[in-house]
Amino acid sequence: MPRQPVTTDTTPGQLAPGNMRARLVRALRLEWLGQTAASLLWIGSVLTYGISSTGDWLQLFAASAWLVANVASIASIRED
């Protein structure tokens, strides 16, 4: 017997309710909150002390990459 396609009440580009819940649950975990806060504080410290050398730029890029990776980990959640 052929499988029927799974349908949801969402249009393309919308999140299914299960996806939103999964993202919220992951975003509220201590590990994710801690890493995101640390990356934001690192960016803030670089900007506060100023960018005066190549090393400062590298630190800013590293902290920004860390933040992007944290956000991407939330955005990549798909419903199984």
C-alpha cells in the first residue's frame, strides 16, 4: 500500500508547532544560554576595548563565528 504524504497546517517557510517548541526547548538549555552569553560578552569586550590590531579583529571574528554557530544550531532543528 503506498504511503500517504504527511501534511501539516503550515505553509512553506512557516515553522510547524513541534519545531518551534523544539527550538525553544534547546534555546532555554543552560549549555546554549551559557555559550551564547559568552560569545556576546566576548564581542562586547572586544568592542569596548577597541579594535587596534589584527589580533583584535581575529578575536571579533572568532566570537562572531561562535555566536553564528549557536544561532545556526537552533535554526537547523527539523521535525522528525
